Amino acid sequence: MVNLFIYIFIFLFGLCIGSFLNCIIYRLSIEMAEDSPRPLSTGGEGNRGFVAGHSYCPHCQHILKPKDLIPVLSYMFLKGKCRYCGKSISIQYPLIELATGLLFVFLFWHLSFGLDLERFGIIWILNFIFYLIIACFLIIIFVYDFKHYIIPDKVIYPAIIISFIYFFINNWNFMFSAQIISKFSNFIFPAILASGFFLLIVLASRGLWMGMGDVKFAFLMGLILGYPNILLGLFLSFSFGAIIGMILILRRKKTLKSEMPFAPFLVLGTFFAFFWGDKIMNWYLNLI
């Protein structure tokens, strides 16, 4: 019963955070519209700041009331339309809220699997908080790159910095011992190599196949996954991209020369490698 209450609480908390992420994604779109090399479709006017200010309808600019901001439920009760102007609200909003809630629950289950409540110490709590924060960054990157083909520096750099801080805090006991080399070789070095690999692709293609945002994300990916999961994450990312790209080409939605956002596939590869990396690797090794 206690576990069920915890899962429900985490899910509801995730819904609220998902609503906040929607706000960040929208306001980040507004803020970056003037500096973007391509026009961004924001659906609103003016700049109300990155995270500050009241939430408002992107069509009529009406300030939303608390009853309009209940995650998922407000969208359902209003039948996907603004209460004040009647225009449609993007289904992106409830989908991100639900995805965030489910992801938070899944992170809790993954990190606490096999543990008793008595073993949830300060280290476990810090780990859980770190992965919740990283999950939020990855959701923003997924949606923003999917919509605008850009990985914003205001998102990727803080994610990298937080990952660095987490790495040093998590390995502080090894900082002045020979084991720190092993820790670096498992996380920092793979991050550098993954980023360097993507940089070579950018230079070889002159930015046609990938952008510098993907190079930065590959570095973050290495910090999160470490070795050997970074290899699996990259393999899955390219595999997802190839499969989806082929489907779109066969359905004549894209051509071989069409531009596609790659960060969503990198995010999916990161999540799959994080949650199921060991199982996938063991399955593959058993095959050979």
C-alpha cells in the first residue's frame, strides 16, 4: 500500500513537472525566434521570458487561471480548446505531461528495484533527483529539436554542467585514489570519444548530416550512460533514425535529401540504453 502511494505521488508530481516543461519549451521558442536561422512557429506574440511570467493562451494571449492549468484534466475537460478563444490547444501539452509522469514512475521503479524502503539513503535520493533532472532536460531536447531542428544551448549546457557536478560528487571518494582513472575511463573519456565521433561527421559532411548540437548531446550522452552503454545508445539511436527515416521515405513524407531532427533518436537511444542496456547487451552476447 505504501509503495502504491509513492508511485501515485511520483506520477502526479511528474504530471506537474511535465506542465512546467511545456511552459519552458514554448517560452524558449519565443525567446529564440528572433535569433533563429529559420523562422520558428511559436503561435504567440512577444517575449515573456524563459521561465518567468504567467501562463497564457498562445492564440489569444489570455492569462490562464489555475483551473486551466490542471495537467491532462484541463485539456480533457476543455476538449482540447482554449476556454477563452475556442481555438485548438496542441495535443503536445497532455502528451508531454503524461510522458513525464510515466517516465518519473519508471525511473523510480528502475532505481529502487530490489530495494527495501529502509535502504533509500541520501545517496539513492541524490541519484534519483539527478536522473529526474536529466530526464527533464532530455524531454525538452526531444520536443524542441523535433519541432525546430535545434538543440538549444540554454538546455544542453546546463545539462552537461549538472552531469559533471554529479560525476564528481558521486565519485568524490575516489578523487585522490588510483580508481579515479577507471571512473574517468568509464564516463568522461567515452563522452569525449562520442562527441569527437559526431564532430568528425559534422566536419566530413560540412554540417549537412549533423549539427553541432548533436556533438554536444553526444558528450552529454556519454556522461549519462558511460561505457559500454554509450556504444549501445549510439547504435540504437542510429538504428531508430534509419528505421523511421526509411518508413517516412517509403510513405513519401521525406526524401533522401530531406532534413530530419536527430536529437529525438539520441534521446530514445539514451533512455533505452539506460533502462535496458544490460539486458540488451546480455541478450546480444548470448546470441554470439
